[in-house]
Amino acid sequence: MGDAEKALRGQIESASGRQIALVSFRKTDGQQFELAGVKGYKLDFEGEIKFLTDGTWLSGGLGMPTSYEFKPGKTSGDVFQNLRDNIQGGQSVSSGSSVKISGSLTAEKTENGWKFHPAEGHAVSKPTSGPSVRTGPVSKKESIACVNNLKQIGLALREWGMDHDGDYPFNAATSRGGTKEICSPGSDGFDRNAFVHFMVMSNKLATPKILVCPADSSKHPASTWNKGLQADNVSYQMRSGADINETHPEEVVVRCPIHGHVVECDGSVQSPKQEH
């Protein structure tokens, strides 16, 4: 088993309590890079996961960032309990069903070899039961704090772009301090390596703590920039692509997957209409 497959398998088993198994893994692409003096490697993969028992898969669903958290137990006959599970972003799955996934892993070169960070992935097929959409009431206080985080991120993106001929990190080569060679956009346009793009903006962001939405209990804020970022330290999704720049001011560049707030390329933050 390669280091990358071993890292992904460990991530899945740990998050799911060994209720989800990685049954296939295939490298589709790989590229070395150097970022802020640290040698790294980006590996794209395809694979398949299998559910070992009935339960609720706490994932964003088809095309959304994949979570491997799992709540075992057959679907309850209690309509209200099932609704609560759906609000939490879960979808019912049966033992033996499987889902195809794709994503990317990044690794940094250490004295003991390559150290892989948690994978950023997406489901590319549906499980036996169709995915449910995360809905339901949210805390207004957390929503306001999330907007404030995104305003700081929007300002940081614009300042970073001003220093790099108008390019955002994902459109600037690593030789210019960017992350263009590390981009790995998903089918929805959001990049699987958002945390890498945010990392190179550290000189424009006051603290890495603002990269975690206050309502996101699945992520863990980094206290400082000293040890870098991992996917686990970032809630917000970032789009990548040649058209994502200030010449297209209304294009979405960053999104909160919980509240739906977005940062547009002009730096403004927009919220879902129902919150106005």
C-alpha cells in the first residue's frame, strides 16, 4: 500500500469509526512543487468507498466536499429524528452500498519522508439512497460572524492580487508565490486544495482562525501560521480558474458551505436572499 493510499484509508477509518472502507484507490495525476521554501507533492486520485453497516453518512452529497463521518444505525421510523439527521447534512445508506470518490492529497517533504495531509475529495456517484441537502435554521450570531470572516478574506484576496498583477493565488505560478500548479478544481468549480491557496495569503490575513466558519464543528482552527494549514483548518471553499479575477467582479471566489454566504471577485460579500 502506498503512502497516499495508506493516509486516505487511515483518514476514512478514523472519521467513520471503521464503518466506511476504502475498497479501491488509483492515482490519476501527481506533481511536485515548492511553496515558501517547502517541497510538496500534489496527488490526484479516484477511488471507491463502501459502507460496512446501515447508517447516516454525514456528507455534503454529490459534487460537494466529502466528509467521512458516519452515524451507524438503521433509519428511524421517527419522522422528526430523520428530519434532524437531514438537517445535519446526512443521507441514509445501507450496508454494502458504495460510492465513487475523487479528490487530491497534498504532502510535504520531511526528514522522515513525505507527510500527507487529509484529503479533499468529492463524491462522484450516488449511494443507494439519494443525498439530502443541508438545510434548517442557523444561528444569526454565527452567520454574522461568518460574514465578518468573509469580508476579511475578500479584502485579503484583493490586496494579494494587487501585489501580483491582479492575479489571485490560484492564477499565479508558484515561482511568483502563487499556487497555480497545485489547483485541483472539482466538478462544481471549487478547488480541492483551498487550504493551500489560503496558506500563501497568510501575509494578508490577520489570523488563520477566520478560515473556519463559527458554525462548522467539523473543522479545527489553526492557532498560528507557523505550522502551515491543513484541510482540517479551513471551512471555506475557494473557486479556481482563469476567469476568477477582478475583471469578472460578480464571479464567486469563496463560499461558506454552511450559510451560503459568498465572496465575489470585487471583494464584496453576498448572502442568500432568505437572510435579507
